[in-house]
Amino acid sequence: MHTRTYRVPARHRAQLTVSDVSVMRGVTRVLNHVDLTVTPSSRIAIVGENGRGKSTLLHVLAGALGPDDGTVQRIGTIGVAEQEMDTADERTVGQAVADAIADALAALARLDAAGHALAEGSESASDEYAAALELVEALDAWDAERRVQIALEALGAETDTTRPLAELSVGQRYRVRLACLLGSDDDFLLLDEPTNHLDRGGLEFLTARLRSRNGGVVVVSHDRALLSDFAETVVDLDPTPDERPRVYGSGYSGYREGRSAERERWEQEYQRQQAEHARLKDELSAAQNRLVSGWRPEKGHNKHGRATRAGGLVQSVHRRREALAAHAVTVPEPPLEFRFPELHARAGASLLSVENVSLAGRLRGPVSFSLSQRGRLVVTGPNGAGKSTLLRIAGGELTSDTGSVRQYRGTRVGLLRQESELPAEQRASELYHARIEALVSAGTVPSSEAIGLSELGLLKPQESGKRVGELSVGQQRRLDLALVLAVRPHVLLLDEPTNHLSIALVDELTEALGATRAAVVVCSHDRQLLRDVAAWPNIDLSAVAGIEVPA
């Protein structure tokens, strides 16, 4: 008698349905009237800035969080990988794998027992064997262990089944868990930032499995390459005029086009409403001015005429006041749009030359390159190859053991470091203003070329007034970028420039880097950025070969 309850996939019957769901966090509405249907063929990405409710929506889909309003219906089995992991897990790798495919292993054991019973001629053994066989086939149990093993190896995860999870790094534990999920064959896979801790091979394997698996996939991610390669539908939780999320078809490109058109309509409607509001205010002000002068007509006018005119003016003021009150501005202010400044560089002149540099323990050499106006260079290589070190040597922050760096007279260099090092207690606007003052006072940047923080479209006024420590990681990264652009550099040295930035801003930045007249050097692991700059000259530090970069 088998009493075990199995998590049997529903396959073609599987479906997750979210209807008019809203979720509150205190007084803040995190999700607002979300409608979404996930089927076995769905390939869905959830995107949005930090704090927009991406993980919350994943929890609602999984059943870990109930909505404050709306309904959720679930048919089928669900596998979930959150960003954070339990650090107190006392299991071994082997136990984690066994738990992930426990139903499949139990079904195989049941089939084996039923086979023995059938061979012995036990009563009702035939029915039990048929039921056990049906279960094994429904779970695709024969292949379960092999699926997990393939995933462990492809993701670069620990394959020693005796290793305790607690002894593994965060990245190693994450890869083990992801491999277990990819091998467990649930109806739905819900993944929160799954590309963290994966190398190129692991990323390619994950992308291929997400595209080919028999079951629905919902992924929260900022990885534009993953979104481009796998997503067919994009759920955008970033702000909209009515604060409702948008769902775009036609993959990542459809999302980009749809989001751009949405923002254009939003800006036009906002400007229209603002202009109408200003017109009504002007009319009310003019009517009030006429009322004041109407009470004091020139001498010689009769009292009755004055009273009649005053009454008409009073009515006019009332009408315009009512019209202004009735015209509520219903469209909120649109999101910021990044405005990359014009960066000038002398045509034909060499701006920066790096010759045969190396630094013991940090950068194997020799590495050489030179840049002039519109020069472009991509620096690639594995972690520890010295990419950040090379940029800091080129920017004058580090001194190399060998070779030399020549920065030609009058050349301004802007270096965006990989990690932010801003003073937490200083306000963003004060920090930026002090930078501009120092640059102008030193004669580095002419006062006519100084650019205000608000002109860049990187931080809203209320964000600029905050202390650096009160800003989100993404907002701090925006401030870092603003401080670099304040130099109006002729040469931009950018170390992982897309880290912590929103998808929209990264797209805008990438387009600007391709168009600017300044010279640009980029170090990055961002697969989509590397695709976008694939035509640029490249230095691969794993090979350490010098290259001359043409103008």
C-alpha cells in the first residue's frame, strides 16, 4: 500500500494565473493591479529598478506570499531559486541532489518493488506495476539523476556528493541549487537573478536549458543578454503614467521599443497637461488683475456702471478659479532621461599612450595601446587578469613597474571605478558642486563648459538632496558616472560601467558611448555590452597582447 504523496507535474494542464493582484508594504503599494498568465510554453522576464516588486511578484507566483488584493491560481509543480541562500544548510551535495529528485527516486524504488512483486506472482501486482510505471513516466524519473549531474558539471558546480554545502562558497552553493532545479523537471521554474555566480560556460548552458525545457520559465534579471536570448514576454514593473505594470511581447526588442514609445507618449501628455494648467493659472491671474482695476474705474463713471462691471469681473474670476480647480494634473512626472554631454577632443592629436606596462602580482605585461579622438578599446579577460589595474594605471592612479603612460598636454581623463568610494555623509548635490568648483578653480574645466548635475538626467532633485549613504546602490552608481562626466573628459576609462544601472540607462549609455567624439576604453563582463561593442578593437588580458587603437 503506497501512501506517499508525489509532486507530479501537470504538464500540458499546468498554469499560473495572477488576476488583478496588488501587494502593500506598509503604506507603499509594491505591486499594483498585476495580471499575468504563465503556461508551460511561457518564457517570461520580470524587469524593473530596485524596489519595484520584482522578487515580490515571484513570491506571489510561487505561493510564498499572499496578495493583499486579487487572486492567484496554480496548477502544476513549481521550482524556485531566490537570490539569497540559507547559509545554515547542513546537507551534503549528494543529499541536496537526492532531495531535489526525491519523488523520482521514490517512484523508481516503487517500480522496482512492484517488479519484484510481479515476478513473484503477488495478488494485484499487475495493477501496482502499471501504476508505478505510469508514475515513473510522468516524472521522467529514469533521467532525473543524469539531468542533475549534467547541470552540475555544465554550471561548474561541486560534483563531490560528500562535500557539505556549508563548506562551499556562496557561488558554489548557488550553482548546486540551480543545477538541482534544472534537473528536477518541474512544470514551472521561477528564478531570481540566476546569472549571478555563473561564468561564460554556465551562462550559455543556463540560457540553452531555459529556452528548451518542457515547462514555463519566469526570470527576474537585469542581464540584458539573458533577456535577449531567452525572453519572449517582458513584464515591466518600472513606473508608468497609471502606476500599472506593462507586459510587452516580441521579446527584449519588443520591450525596448514599447518602453520607448510609452515614455514618449508619457512626456507628451505630461507637457500638454502642464501647459494647460499654466494657461488656466495665467487666465485666473489676469482676471484677478482686471477685478482689482475694475473696482477703481476712472472718475466720471457712474456708480451703477462700476457695480455692473465689478459683478461681471467677480463672475469671471470664479469661473476661472473653478476651471483651474477642475483641471487636475493626472499624469505624474516622467522618469529621467540620460543626457550625455558633448565631449570634445582635438582631431588628429594623440590623447593617451600606454606603452609596455605591467605591475607585479596585478597585471602581467607588457600591455600597450594608444588613443586619439573617437578611439575605442574593449579590455576583456577573466577575474584577476588585471583589467581594473590597467585602467587605474592608464588613469594615473597607479604606477606601473615597467613601461610608461603618457597623457598629452591638455587631455582630460575620466575614470569610472568598478566600486563606488563616495563619502557616505556628504549630500550628492554638495559633492557634485564641490567637484565642479574644484575643476573650474584649477583651470581644468572652463566655467563655460561646467555642467550642472540636473542637466545630466541621472538623479532627481529629491535624490540629489540626499546624503550619499541614503542613496540606493544604483543611485550611487549614477552619481559616480555624473562625477566622471563633470570633468568633460577627452578620454573615458570605464570599469564595469553597467554595474547596478537600470536597463534603460544602460541602453542610453551604450548608445552615447558609440556616438561620442571622446576616446573610450571599456572593461566589462556584461555580455550584451560586449556584443554591442563587438566591432571595437580588443585587448584580451588572458593573452596579454598589445594593440594600437586607430582614431
